[in-house]
Amino acid sequence: MSFRHSLIAAALGCALLAGCGKDEPAPGAAPAEKAMVATQATAASALEAQVKAFRNNDLKALLQASVPPAELERIRADWEKQRAEPISDEDRAEFAESWGKITAPDGVDKIMAEVEPQLAEMKPQLAGIIGMGQGMATMSIQQSTELSDQQKTQATQFMNGLSGWLGKTDFADPALMRKALTALAEGLRATGITKLDDIKALSFDEMLVKAGPAVGGVKNALAAYGFSLDAIADSVKTEVVSETGDVAKLKVSYALFDAPLSFESEMQKVDGKWYGKDMLEQIEKAKAEEAADAAAGADEGADEGDDDSAGE
């Protein structure tokens, strides 16, 4: 999966549709476009625009605030390229088994009938599994060669907050599982999508709109277990630490299960708009990797052509 595909997948996991303002747009400018220009005025407001889009499940606004227009167009082109690919019967069957199963009128009941015995079996082992997972995650953070000391501290603080939630949540409770599955099913049904062909028929912008209710369903499913992504988003506060030319450093504060946490984020201005520096670097890295893969493929093709000529 390319980084641009991952961007879509990640964004699908964190965004809903925000309502449009009622002001009359100026000639040639849509309300959403005017709002985006306004929210990009400073590094802090640019990050706040991303958080707002996340909070409102507005996937289009999230992507617009997160990546430059040229990259957004490449994501759009990738989507259209995928739409042109044929759907196999196996793909349709897999989609029906996952999406179709949970969105069926009796889908939640059938899934619960399957998982309740598994939940009962897992319950005595759950504390040990969670503890082992926490230990492995903490060790992975400390041993990481890619994270700075500050990032390791931030990641550890996040894990500590997460650990408190994991420790007090009964993930083996059938009632909670049913509540979460019901919330997810309602979100998926709200998209109106019933089969894989429905997704293939959507343009990029239509897909972004359809994604909103689905992501809302994911959020509500997590909230059933006491993990509210919206509450975290609502608690976010940004403060400019420094700004030099086209680079700014922000302090981002938020609450995770009532525990105050913070981290620093660098922003970079591109064509008059602010974007996350890490995101821009990841985009450039992905472009370089894709170019290298394309060049390697071309070289292999040339070598095969030379071998064929030599054999004649």
C-alpha cells in the first residue's frame, strides 16, 4: 500500500462531515474554500483546523488541512486509478463477509452468537494479555532508533494513560461488545453502502462524504468502551513556541482519560499554508520510494528485453 493510500485509510479512521456556514460566498469562492484559507492563517490555526475536521468527521477538510493541494490531487488520481480496476468475485465475497455481515438486520446478533463463547474463554486470560502487550509496547518505544528522546517521553506518557483505560475496562463483557458492534453497524448502514460495487461507483469526493458516517460508527464503538476520540479532540489546545520564517514549533496539549499530556509539533509553510513537517517529510519519502520502485521496474523490463534479444 502506498503512503497516499495509507493517508486515505488513516483519514477514514478519524473524520465526519461538518456543517457549512450560511454566509453568501463571494464570486468564485465556495464557503469551504474561504474557511480553509482563514484556518490556515497561522501555524496554530492550521493544526486546529485538522483537529476540528477530525472532531467533525469531515474527511475532505481533514485532507485539505493535512496535505498540500498537489498531494491531494495525487491521492485523488490514485483513487480514480483504483476505481478503474475490475472487482473479482473473491473481493465481493470478502466484502460481503465483513461489511455485509455486520450491517445485515440480524448481523450483530449473529456475530455475538459467535464471539460470546470466545469472550468467556478469554476473560481469565485478559489481564495477562493486556499486561504483556503493555510491556512489549513500552519496550518497543524505549528501544526505538527512530524516535527522539522527547518523542519517547511523549509516547510513554500516552501509553501510561492508555494503560489506565485498558486496566479498568472489561473487554470480555458481552454487553459492551454488543453496544460497540451496534454502534459500528449503525455507522456503516448510514453510508448507504451495501456492496463493494457501491464503493467503486463513488468519485473521490463522494467517497469522502460517505466515509463520515462510517468513521462516526468507529468512534461510537470505541466510546462504548469509554474511549472517546471526540473528547480528546475537544481537549486539544495549541500554543506557538517559536516561529522562524516558514517553520514554526507548537506546543499541543490534550487530555487522555483526564490525564493532561502535551507534545511539540513542527509546522512548515508551503505556498502560504501551514502543514505538519512530519507529514511533509513522509510524503517526500513516499515519493522517493515510489520513484525508486518505478525506476527499478523499468530497469528490470530493459534487462528482460536485452536477454530476449540475446537469445534470438
